[in-house]
Amino acid sequence: MRQLSPSRRIRSLIDLLAIAILLTYGWSVRQTRAGAADPTWTEVVERGIVVVGSDPGFRPFAIEREGAWSGYDVELMEEIARRLGLRVRWQAVSYDALYDSLGSGQVEMLASALPLAPEQGWRARFSQAYLDGGLVLVTRRGSGIRAESDLVGQTVGAALGSDGDTRLRALQQGNPTIRARSGFDTPSEALAALERGALEAVIVDSISALSLTESNRDFVVARGLSYEPYVLAMPFGAYQLQAEVDRVLGELRAEGYFERLNTRWFGEGAPLDQTP
């Protein structure tokens, strides 16, 4: 019997391995097309409950008092679950541990003002965006400031070390006439300085800006400067759960649900649904 050379044997093994991979892939595609179980979705449907992790320290998205939950994300998630014929069991998780709790199976979804995090894609998949938490330019109504190009010679503030601070410093490098003020500990402090007239404009995240537009109608969000989509997260393998959540989010958007939700939690003056 003729013996194969070592190089031929290696090539044969590689070919067999490639065939095995293709067969496995084909099997997984057939299983998916046949409705093969997303284990997370199967368990959630059988139980009738979806366990959702959230950090109740980030208001107004999640608030927990003596076991009772409320907040923007809480209301949204409860409505999604209701339309899917499910109930929500809330699990308090610190923000830094959210993805660990998802990966360990402690929770089946995350609803906690989560920006889209592609780096977590190895263990999580994400819903479509439901809110934009990106940077905005806030100014006084009637100021004439509508864009970054209008900040020439203006005094502009941002919270120290924030994304707004980074954006402001880059703007000042391009136009030294901009007087940058970033000695504020929080976005709220920068917004308060705008309110008392110490600044002509502020660069902050849109969520922080909502509180100002709610409390003082003389201030407006002049322009969105960046896009940071907020999403819901679920385990990487939960493709059916993701599809169902996205379907409901699409329904809610078409019905104008987010306009009502944003007004309820952020006030009449708040920017409404900012997702594309």
C-alpha cells in the first residue's frame, strides 16, 4: 500500500477539517432555518419571565425603591415584555458588572442606559437603538448659535474629562478665539453656569441636556454633535430574542411611543426620539 508523504498527509487532514467545518456550518444553518432553538428565547417563553439586569443608580433610566422598579428603561422593558406575553424579573447589577452578569447567565437581558459596545460582541448581541446619548450643543434661545461654526469668540463650557471636554478642546485648537471653560465637575454644573449667564454655550451629552431643557424653556439644544446609540443587550446566542425585541421596538417607534416616553421622563422641552 502506497504511503502518503508527510506533506500530503497534512493537506489531507486540513481538507478533512475544512469539510467538517463546512458540514457543521451547514447543519447550523439548517437548524436555524428550521427554527432551531435559541436556548435563551426557549427558556424565557417556557417560564413566561425574562430576567433583566439594570443598575438602579442611573436615574431616570432605572430607580429601585424597596423592590419596586421605575424609570425610562424600566417602563420601556416592561412594555416590550408585555407585548411579547412575558413578565420582567428585575435584577440589580452594578454598571461595571452588567456584561459579566449576562455572560454568566445571571440575567437574560440588560436594560441600563447601555451605549452600543461592539467590543462586547463576543458575548452579547444588541437591539436596535432606542435613544441617542451623544453630544449636543446647548445654548440660549435666540442666541444665534446653531452650530460649532457659530462659537467663534464665544465662552463655551464642558465637564472636565468628559467627551464634551474633549470635543471642546479640539474646537479651541482649530479656533483659538473660542474661550473654553472646562473646570466643571459634572455636566450639570456646566449647564448651571449656562443658566446663570457665565457661558454662551455648553457641550454635554444629550441625556444631561434634557434636564435643562425641561426646567428652563429659554435654553435649547442647538445641534446634535455626535451619535451614541443606547441599546438593549442579550446573550450572543439569543438571536430569536433579539429579533422579537427589535420587532417590538419597531412597532413602538411607528406608534409614536418614544415621543410619549421621552416627554414623561425628560419633560416637554426635551428632544424626542433622536435615533436615525
